[in-house]
Amino acid sequence: MHRSPNQGQDVLKFRTTDVDEARQVIQDRFYANFIDVRDGSAEFMARYDITTLGPLTIGRLAFGAEVRIRFGELGFYHVDIPLGGHLAWRQGTRTKAVATTANAAVFQPHGDTALDRVSTDCSMLAVKIDPKALNGQLEHLLGRPLRTPVALAPELDVAHGAGLSWVRMIRAAFDEMRAGGLLTRPMVARPLQEALLTGFLLATGHRYRDELDRPHHALRPAPVKRAVDAMHSMPQHPFTVGELAVLAGVSVRRLQESFQQYVGMTPLAYLTDVRLTRAHDELRRGTPGEVNVSEVAHRWSFGHLGRFASRYRARFGELPSQTLRSG
């Protein structure tokens, strides 16, 4: 085994002929897994270069032999981009998909996942993407909260257009991280992280893609922005539509119409969503026994625990108690 982190950077250069060691590093940096080497294949030799850039973990991986890698649910968005060779993969009920140098595999956070056959000559760029960061960036681009986490198309064209451009960005960032240059500085790294998330959202398929592709995304008018800013700064305040209209400097009717046009919901529905998001963030960070769901609900102005749980589940796809346990 050879393991060589670069000084001052979260960069790992790893080489081994031991399958268990190779599996452990993937578990440490990516996900729990099982690696099976095909009988009669070439000699196994795992070669990893792995680095982290904020919400993205980027690794160049090769195995020197034909392998099968089995995962459970990933919990993250993930992209596998073959740089040579090919890999057959599946997730959930999707089967018989093959990723090549022209067509990357895109995985969702949920659904049992397997790389059924990674060819002997396959090296890949593996990109793990934090779902909170990706969905947050999409909300920022759209200018409104998402009702549910975005579902991505399972394949990405990396030979043409936006997909090819995004892969070039990822490779350039990966090379720079390994070199230990300016990306060691947060003021440089953070804008690049946002650019990579935005680039991915513009490159891959999802239900909001057409909206992002429009040449001029509608800007929120000043009254809407004033009301939104007030709700974000004081989400626990018992705002009424009338009070928000006064803060925005328009009539109640005008504010309601503007929110429907530019935000896609009423002002009070938006306020509820802000509060749900704050509660979700607190529960994700919390520890069972130290954080109580009821207390969190009341802290974010939800007086009825049953209605809070129902709205929370509709928004995040799970009950508040499940978020707390998983956190």
C-alpha cells in the first residue's frame, strides 16, 4: 500500500494491491462498499487520487482488473465519468446502463447502487456532490425554495456541449487541487464551488433545466425582495400579509400577485417554507436525546406538531424524527 496526502491539502494519493485496503479508502472518502474481482481478470491494482473541494469530493480511480463494486444507498448525488474503458451500472430499478467516455452515469442519493462491471481498462473521474449544497444552489438560481429535492437524469452526455464543458471544469479544478495552488484560499475556492454546482445543474437533465436555460431569468422586483428579505431575517416573527405588504411598500393584492408571478406561491406559503427549511437544518445538525422535535417545531413557529410533521414530510420526504435520527 502507498498513501501520500499532500501537505496542507486534503489530497490523497493511494496505491494498493489489497482489495480490503482499496475498499476501506472508498468507504472513507465516498461510500460503504464491497469490491469483487472477477476470476481470471488481470492483477488487481487500485490507484486513487482523491481530493475535496467544499461540497464536492473528486477522485480519479482505476483498479487494474475487472471489478464489481456494490453499494447501498449513497446519500449523495454522484457522477462517474469514464476516462477510458466503460462501466455497467444500476441504481434502484434501473438496469443495463453503461457509462462510457461519451456518456457518464449520474446517481441519485436514494436507491441501491452497483457498478456491475468496471472494465479492466477503465479509469474514472468520480464526483460526489452534497445534496444540500446542490439543492441550495438550485434554489438560489431559481429564486424560490424547492418543494422536493431535485431528481436528476441518470445519464449525462460528456462528449458535447454543456456536459463536456462541465467535465473540463471538474478536471481543471481537480488538477489545481492536486497542485496545491490558489484553491487553498477560501476566497478563490468558494466561487469555484458555486460555479461547479451551477455548471452541473446547467449540464444535466432535471425538471428545472428549461427554466435555467432561459436567456433572461426573471428578476424579482424590489417589493418582493423586501418581503423575502424580511422573512429570512425574522422567520419566527408572526408576519401577516398586510404587514409584509407595508414592508414591501405595495398593496396586499399587488404583493400576492407578485409573489405568484415571481416566487410561484403566496407570501405566507413562502414564510412557511423558510421556517420548514430552518427546522430541517436544525434537525440535521442535532443529536437524538439533545434535540427535541417538538421544541424545534415551536421554535420555528409551528404550534401544531401534527400539522408540522405533515408539512415537513411533504417538503422533505421524511418525518422530522427521521431527519433527527439520520443526522
